Amino acid sequence: MTPEKTWSPPQLSLRFIHVWRRNMLVWRKLAIPSMLGNLADPMLYMLGFGYGLGRMLPDVFGTSYIAFLAAGTVCSSIMMSASFETMYSGFSRMHVQRTWDAILNAPVTLDDVLVGEAVWAASKSFLSGTAVLVVATALGLAQSWLALWVLPVMFLTGIAFASLGLIITALSPNYDFFMYYFTLFITPMMLLCGVFFPADQLPQALQQAAAVLPLTHAVAIVRPLMNDTVPTGLMTHLLVLLAYAAVGFYAALALTRRRLLQ
């Protein structure tokens, strides 16, 4: 494949739905343990830190620490779920099981496969984030109707992180490679982007670094909505997430074309 074709614009169609449906049918067989696995870590963070550490901390921006943490936990659960799905599961389908090769024997293009993978990962992360949001609501941590607007933001966040995950999958020679991404990108975001504490408590240089990370913008939208407040700078945050989703997907598609179609 020539460089021009490698970086040509995506050719999108509704055929991606078949890829999404295939992944959904496979996942449905293991839906309960999968959901429990995706829910366990964020719930432990929220309840353990929220009720444990939160009892020793004052209110944060006029709200309890567990309510502050709940919004960050919703966003971090989406990030983790979308990343794991596109990397570990996606790499298995692409490289180990050769599922993508089998799909490409049907009248489906690689572009459709990548869109299906991204939308499926976003759908799965949406379920994970929704489960955390439901638990937070049951605990009285999100009682406003504005919290319903968190739902479309969760899906957009899932698409953004799914696109970034597909970039790593296209570059990865093996499963061990993913540890670089989690260690150098995912973990720093958990610590810098306002999940556990306000980002404005960080040194100025780290605040500036956090300001360009996608998780910061997801948290900046979700936290006010869960606390009955309209986010400030809403359009800016949405545009940043859209940019990560669009540019990330385009890069992932080009890199995957180069890897599989050369």
C-alpha cells in the first residue's frame, strides 16, 4: 500500500455494525464476569478512598470527598475499559486469533473493522461508566437531572480512549508492549487529571501538562454535571475530546493499514 493510500481519509459505512455485533455476541457469553471485573476496581477506589480517606479530609469545592471522587471514578472507569478492550482484546482479534483477517474475507473493509472496534470499545466502556454512575446515584452522590447529560459524554470519552488504544494496538509487537502505554500515559492521567484530587493543587508545570490530556476534559464535564452545575468551558472540553477521537482514529487507521495491508 502506498503512503498516499495509507493516510487516505477513512471510508466509513454502516457495515461497521456487523463488526460491533460480532464482538457483542462474543462478549455476551462472558458479560457478567466482564462487568464485575470492570466495576470492581472503580468501586473499590470510590468506596475505599471515598469513605476511608474521605473521613479525614475536608469538603472539596463545597462537596464531600466521596462525591468529588465519584465523578473522577466514572471517567477513569471509562478510560480503563476502553483502553483494555482496544488493546488486549483488540490485539487478540487482530494478531493472535486472526479474527480481523477472517472478517476481511467478507464484504467489509479494514476501515469498517476499525470503526466497529472503536464503537464496540466505547459501548463497553459506556456500560462500565453507567454502572458506576448508577451506584453513585444510589449512594446519593448524583441526585440532579443534569447527571443524565453525563451519558453522552461517557460515550464520547470512550471513543476518544478507544481511538488512542487502537494506535497502540497497531504499533504493538506483543502484549508486553501495552505496559509502556499504561505506565507512561494511563497512570499519569489517573494522578494528574483530577480523579483523586483537584488538578490545581499540582505545580504549574504539571497543571499545564494535565490541561492537554483527554481525561482532564472528561472530568471537567462530568464532575459539575454530577454536582448539579453546568460545566464552564463546556464547548472547549467537548472539542478536545472530539479532536482526540477524530485524530486518534485517523492515526490508528493509517497505522493499521500500514501493518496489515502492506
